[in-house]
Amino acid sequence: MNLNPTKLKELCRKYNLTPSKKYGQNFLIQDWPIKKMLEAAGVSKNDTVIEIGPGFGVLTFALAERAGRVIAFEIERKLEEYWEEIKDKRYEIRDKIEIKWGNALKKLESYKVESYKVVANLPYQITSNVLRTLLELENPPQSITVMVQKEVAERICAEPGDMSLLSVAVQYYGEPKIVDIVTRGNFWPEPKVDSAILAISKISRVSRLSSERFFRVVKAGFSSKRKQLANNLATKLKVESYKVKSILQEVCGNAKVRAEELPVEDWLRVVEKLSHCDIGN
């Protein structure tokens, strides 16, 4: 389905819809980013795909052509009439696309799918929350392929020296990479920033207990950007400074290291060694 700005404006008028900044409604008007996303996700007839924010379905229909089943979560109820009409007209996709109405962030945790992939053009303002929700699910997706703000994708894929709480969090669960850059001119209405196709693969199931402990330590480590990691950890976790410095010296050879310099592997080792210390509340 190829939607140009003129066609999109007609649909918006017909269904009394004004593209919402609140819901991040910027619609793709080019096919090539969709093809890139499908290739990156490796969607096949054996796959169940979850999409968040299908809008008028430009990505949804492309997914339905390749996947066995598409489950799309849409919060904009003004689109309900549109999807009812589409399903009446297009019999070939009627049984392949299932629209779930409501907030995906609230529904995903209780929605049970055995094995699935996520492919979506995410609203910028909910990107971090969506990724966190998906990665922390008891049954996380096999892979996540999403369109996000370019700067956010770069932060997620950061390397040691530029790490952040967000990059550590995503890289703790899987391996992110930027597939391609999608400039703002590929959308209507045109956003103020460029986008990127982000693919997260090799998503692992990590026990809830270890995740809670891991992120407690990492959040403490990033609590003050101006301080060295040892000071942040000692202050927030109430551990003697000399013990923390000794652990950092052993793990990365530098007791004065800063949080943004540690790769996930080193964070894991630091958390493991801190587990032998009496961490305060």
C-alpha cells in the first residue's frame, strides 16, 4: 500500500483524524524503509509479528504479505472505522491481521503469544518505554525491528566511552544495530528529526532477580555524570569506597573509571562482585 501525502490527507479528512503529536503520528510515504525493515526482521510465513501503532497500515499490509499472522496494537480509536472497512474490502488479509485497540504498553504484559517478532514504526516519545516493556517481558520477542529517532538509535548502539543507562539496558538483553538512516522527508507530516531503523537480535531471557539487582547497580553508577563510578556506587549503594575501587581495578584496571566507559560485560562482572558486599537500601 503506497500512501502519498495527498492520499493521507484525504484519509485524515474522511476519518476526522488530525495527525497527533501526542501519539507521534508521522506516516511513512516511501516503500524502501519498509522493505529494509522486513529484510532486517527476516519475516516469513512461519512468523507471528506484533506491530505497535499501525496507523493506516502501510507497514501492516506489507507484514501481512510475508508473515503468517500480524497483531497490531492501535491507541487511536478514530481509525476503528477505517480498519473495519479495510477488512470488509480485502478478504485476503481479513484472517491475517488482528487489530487490538488500546495502549500497547498496558496490554503487552498480559497478552500471551508463544513465539513472535516485533516490527513497528514507533512514536518517538514512547520508544524507551516500549523497548523496556518488550525486553523485560516474561516471554520477550525473538527480535525487535523498529523505526526510532536517529539520536535514540545512536544512543542505544553506543560503545564504551559513550554508554548511557539506555544503551546498557538494551545491550543487557540483546544486540542492537542500526540498519539504515531514514531522513525526515520520508514521512508525512515531516518530523523535525531524522529516524533510523534499529534491529535488536539475540534477545535473552534474564531472570527477574538478576535483572533487578543489575539495574539497581547500573542506575546507581549513572546517578551523577560528574562523579567517578566508584563514588556513585559507594554513595548510592552504601558500600565502602575502597571496596568499590578494588572491584573496579580488578574488573577494568582503572579505579577511576566513569560509568559511560564500561561495556555491559564489565557491568555484569561488577554487579557479580558487588553481590558479595552488603549493599544498603
